[in-house]
Amino acid sequence: MMPSRRQFIRTGLGGSLLLTFAGWLNAAGARPLTIAEREMLGAVSNAMLDGALPAAGEPRRRLVALTVDGIASEVAGLAPATQREVGELFGLLVVAPARMVLAGVGKPWREASVADVGEFLESWRTSRLGLLQGAYAALHDLTFGAWYARPDTWEAIGYPGPPKGYF
């Protein structure tokens, strides 16, 4: 289906406004994560790490919170331009209308089920749009980077740790 010129312009203007708004929300660059961003990243981490996390309860919540803290550390270590891009992605996902349209998650992140978030992530992973695939890859890499950077996760995958005596 080929969009008309008018639809194309409308879509472009709408997307530009949405990105501008997200960029305005997250223009500060290096900064602590907001509560809304922590909730979104908690939901994403909870879904992405579902098979590696305990079944439910306080241990699971603690590990998700530690993973979100790790993501915050990772983002703080990125180049300023990359921090802005990640901030725009986070900004889009925390704004309710964008969350509903782009992610298809109608509930606030703190109320979204693992299945709802998993469905959204899978749709981005398999999207025909490279931009959504790239956004999925960023969320994936941040989440798994934060998870596997923690030494207490290494035993489960058989990683003995960094080589001894080189540093």
C-alpha cells in the first residue's frame, strides 16, 4: 500500500513532533533516570530476563531493580550524543500516548504484564522498520549488558570471570 503525499507529510510531521517532545523531555543528557524511566526499564528488563529471574516476589523485584541500576550506569558511560538518543527512546516510551501507539502497551509500565511487554518487544524485534529494530537492539543490549555485568550471574552461564593476573 502506497501512502498518499498528504499521508506521508502528516506522518512525518507527527513523528517529528513526537521526537521533538521526547527530546525536550530528555534534553539534559547525563542525568539520573526518572521514576517513569525506571518503571519502563523495569518492565522491559522483567520481560527480557524472564527465564533467568526467580519466579516471583521480592528476589525478582530486587534483581530487576539491580538491572535497572546497571542500565543507568551504562547510559551514563555512553557518549553524549548516544545518551541523547537513548534519552529520546526512553522519552517516547514513558509518554502514555507514544507508549500506546509505538509499543501497544495500554497500561502504565508498572501494571503491564510480562506477556504484554514481551509482545511489544517481539513486535519491535521482528519489525520491518529498521528504526524499531534498532530501538529493540538498544533495549536488549542495555538490559543484557547490565545483567551479565554482575558477577553473581556468571555461574549460571558457566563464565569463570575475567582472566586473573593480567591487571
